[in-house]
Amino acid sequence: MFLKSHRPLEIHVVDGDDEHLITAGRGFFWFLSHLHVRDGSGREIGSLRRRFSVLNRRFELEDSRGAILAEIRGPLLRPNTFMVYKQGSEIGRVTKQWSGIGKEAFTDADTFRVQMDTGRADRHFSLLMLASALAIDLDFFEG
């Protein structure tokens, strides 16, 4: 309870047919999280690294070699919306959906919507986008 959302964790994501899609994990951290993402066969496909920023919330999506693929920015005045930028243009969004007063007040359940330009995203990038919704939830919406 003392470590709250800073504790180490591993998340397994499966589809409707129980096929393993991704495993996302991170170690203990004090300030800026770093979520490593592996595909269903266990190969590292990339990571999401939270970056320091004063005026917005920011992540970088990295490939398995550490090269930056895209940047995710969440403006302070739009707390539930995170835009994904690749080479300076917006190619996607991750949005926390409003679930209604009852669900928001009495549960920890959240619903996220992940949108992307599929013409500019391969399978690994799409899986990193899915993992970005997990990272955003863990860093900004979990207590």
C-alpha cells in the first residue's frame, strides 16, 4: 500500500480467443515510469517511457532498440485525452471515456478508447498503442 502505483507489475493481455497478445511490465520507480512491452511470443517490441514535462503529460514510444517511434502528449486542460504524434503530425489518440456517475464514483473500472491512423501503424506499433492505454491509466488514473 505504501508504494501504490510505483510498485513493480506485469500485465498480460489476451484476446477473446485466449490468445496472448502482449505482456507489459515495469520495475519499481520513484518518478518517471518505464513500461516494457513484449508480444505474445515473448519478444520485446518496445516500451513506453514517461518524460518530464511541466505543461503537459508526456510519454515516448520506443522500439525494441530504444529509438523513438512517437510521442504521446496529454494537455493539462484536457485531462482525459492524449494525442499521439509521429514526425510532428497527429496519428492517434488515447481517450479515457466517461462511464457515468455511478461507475466513476463507486468503482475503479475505466474504459479507454484507442484510435490510430492504421495506414501509418504496423502490428508492433498498434500493440504499443494498446499498451499506452495501460500506461496512461496506471500513471494518471490509478490511486
